[in-house]
Amino acid sequence: MSFTTDQIYKWLEEVKDPEIPVLSLVDLGVITSVTIHNNAVEIEMTPTFVGCPALDIMQQEIKTALMARGIASVNVSVNFRQPWTSDRISEKGKKALKQFGLAPPQDAIFSDIDMLEHVPCPKCNGTDTELKNVFGPTLCRSIHYCNTCREAFEQFKPIH
Ligand SMILES: [Zn+2]
């Protein structure tokens, strides 16, 4: 059987972030390279955080997904040569986060304070919001409160 790099990326879109089941690893931007040697595939990934949980699970799920497609050998290596930033999340990924009820990370044009103090609410898009806790249920998320909806929401924290 033969396959292309594009096909591998398509297949990898089925592998979701274990904590955010609507977001694929491809849209999260953690897959940094795909190399094909005959019937073996070499995947390189850069996780969102050093020590972010679920790295082992992600590696295993990548292997399982690709081997289910008939690829004989899948090797997943991790590198931190170029740190992951939240700018690597695709537009599709940001939409998925918002639908999931998580505010997508803000672009780097905002100052650090604005990024955390007036995060647009994923429900009403209003910016009358305030930071409640820099660390949410995981290191990757912060907790905010929307004064319009009168509800708390989480943001996938920007990292630049
Ligand atoms: Zn709101």
C-alpha cells in the first residue's frame, strides 16, 4: 500500500486532544513533521506544554490510528526544538474550541493584561469579562467570568 503525507495528516485529524475532544492534534498544531519511509511513518510532535498531561496517551493514539490504516510501523518522537505557541492552533481549531465553550487563545497583538482581563466570552462574544484564576483545571487553561452572561468560562491560555 502507498500513502502520502497529506493522507497521514488527514488520518491524524481523527486523533483528538484527550482533554478537548473536539480539537484534533493537527488543528492544535502539535504535529511538526511527518516522514514516510516505505511502509513506516515517522511523526514528530511538539506538545503544548512541557509536562502537559496526556503526552503518552497522545503518542499511543497516533500509533493506533495510523496502524489501523495499515501502516506497519509508526514511530512518534517528541521534540522541543521550537516551542509550541498558541498561534499554531488553526482557524478551524479555534472555531472548535469556541463551540466547545472554551475561549480560544488571543493573538499576540494584545498585551498580556488584555489577554487575560478582557477575554471575549465564547457564548456572547462580549468583552465585559474578568480573570478569576490564572490556573484552571489544567495548566493550559485560565478561568474567567462574563458579566453579561453571569457565568464563568475557561480560556485556552495564549502562549507566545
Ligand atoms: Zn458572555
